[in-house]
Amino acid sequence: MTEQSVTPAPPPSTPPLSDTRHNAVEAVTWPVRVAAAWAWRLALIGAVIYVIVKELNRIGLVVFPFIIALFFTAILHPVEVRLRRLPGRKSFSALAALLVGIVFLAGLGYFVVWQISSHDKQLADQVTQVVDKAKHWLETGPLKVKSADLDKITKNLSNTIQQHGGQLISSAITTVKAVIEFLAGLLLVLLTTFYLLRDGNVVWGWFIRLFPKASHARLDYAGRAGWHTFGGYMRGQLLIALFHGTTTTILLLILRVPLAAALGVLIFIGSFIPLVGLVITGALAVAVALLEHGATAAVIVAIAIIVLVQVEGHVLQPFILSRSVDIHPLAVVLSVIAGTTLGGIPGALIAVPLVAFLNTSVKAMHRGPPPDPQPQVGLE
């Protein structure tokens, strides 16, 4: 039996550089590739949104009045539809609906100003008494602050005001500028609301035609769904605000708190910002009750505000808004906080309606319109 010669194996050769690179790419797992793909796309979307928001902020005098006009249009649209039954052109029904809204808001504003002006002396006396009581407590209470120290603080405050008189004048000029911008924005709101009530279909049809024809039906369906949700939210929030304002006014009248009706109107307005608005305006009602009737009345009003917040979150919103708005309460809270952080009070006012609109529109966009060869363009 002869031995077979064994040929030694050649030494391993170094793989080409292209193979090494290929192996390195293949070593990246599929989940990491998916995460990387999502990461740069989300970063790009975030950058685009940031640039858009920055640019819109530069023309805030136009953007914010337009958004407020959308709010008024959503609330007044059912009124305008009913007024179309009257004889006359469509401009008449739009103008009549707008006048209804103007009269309502002007009445609220006049009532608040009248209430404040008729009770200003009483409130000033109450504030003076509170200041005197606080000063007396600081002198005789556990802090034992000397009267000379309090007088020194008061004198320093007066000197500071006198030394910065120029800044106060500058602030006054800024205030005048803000008033002018407010009046211009108010005029823009009224004009935009009128034209949206009268020519909403025309505006929406023009917007749809900016996109490719193949997407018209899907965009129209998504816009209709979002507008239905937006309008339902605004009208539902109006009912909730009326409930809060009425119940708070009745409670303050029972406690004989001054400015009860005016505070009820402020709570009505603040209730359009879900949860947070009621807390802020309710704190003002608590402060007035404390000034007028002491801690007991303030505690009663505070408890009432807390109860109303709970009723809004657990009863009114699910019952009134559930038919048109499908948003979890946590999403409402997070939206309000994010809107307040990014845009202050205007951001908090816009946040929840915007989230409701986008939530419904995106769902409708994915679902697609029902089979209909002739899509209707409009938001009726």
C-alpha cells in the first residue's frame, strides 16, 4: 500500500478591497439600515418644517389672522348655510353670518368693559386693603420685618420707576404699535372670514388644482374629512365654553363676587384653550373672590374650577366631541403644552384644532375616497 502525497493548502490570500467593503456593508444589519433611512428622512422633514415655521413667523400678522378667520368660519358656517334660504345673493348670507359673529363678540367685549369700569373703585379699595393687610402681617407676623425696611423697599421701587421713565415711554410707544397691528389684524380677520364664508368652495378648488390631477380626489376627500373634524371641534368647544362660563357666573353670583358676569365671560373665552385656559381664567376668579370675601370664598371657587376641569376632560369632551374628533385626552394635553411652548397663547389656541385636523386628514388620505368618478371640490 503506497502512501499518497498530500499537497499542502496554499496560504490564505488577502481579499480584494472591493470585497472587504462589500462585507462591511453586508455586516450592517437590516434593522440598523431601516433606522438610518428613517433617521435622515425624519431629519429632513423636521428641517423643512422648521424653515416653514420660521418663515411663517416673519409674516405672523397675516398668518395668525388667517387662522383665526378659519376658526370663525368653522363656527359661523352652519349659520351661513341656513341664511342661504333667504332671498338675495350669496354675499348677503355670508355678510349676515359675519354680522351675527361681530355682534356677539362686540357684546361680550362691551359687557366686560362695562363691568370692570363699574367696579373699578371697589376693586381698587380691595387691593389697597390687601396690601395694607400684607404689610401689617410682614411687620407683626413671624417674619418681623421692620417698618423702616418696608418703607425703604417702597422708596426704591418709586425711584426705579422714575429713573426708567424713558423705558416706560418706549413701552408706551410699543403698546401703540401693538394696538395698530391688532386693528390691522382684526380687519384682516373680518375680511378673510367674509370671503371664506362666501367663496370657500372657490378657494378650496384653487388649492386642489395646485396638485397633480391624479391626486385631486384623494386630497379633496382628506380635506373634507379634516374640515368636518375641525368644524365639529370648534362648535363643540363653543358649547363647552358656554357651559363653563354659565356655571361659573352662577356660582360667583351666589357668592356675591363682584365682576361675576365679566369673569364668566373671561372663563368662556379661556375655555377655547382646552384644560389650560379654564385653569388660568379660573385663577383670576379665585383671586377676585379672595379679595372680596376672603379665603373661604376663594377655596369654594377653586374647588368649582377643579370640578369643571374634571367634567370637561371626562364628560363634556368625550360626549360632545367624540362624534367628530377622535383624539385621546393625553394627545390634547401634550398638544396644548407643545403649542404653548412654541407659540405662547396663540400656539395653545391653535394646537388642538390643528392636531385634530391633521389626524383626520392623514387617516382619510391613507383610506382614500369612496369610488366616485366625479369628485366634488369644496368644503360644504
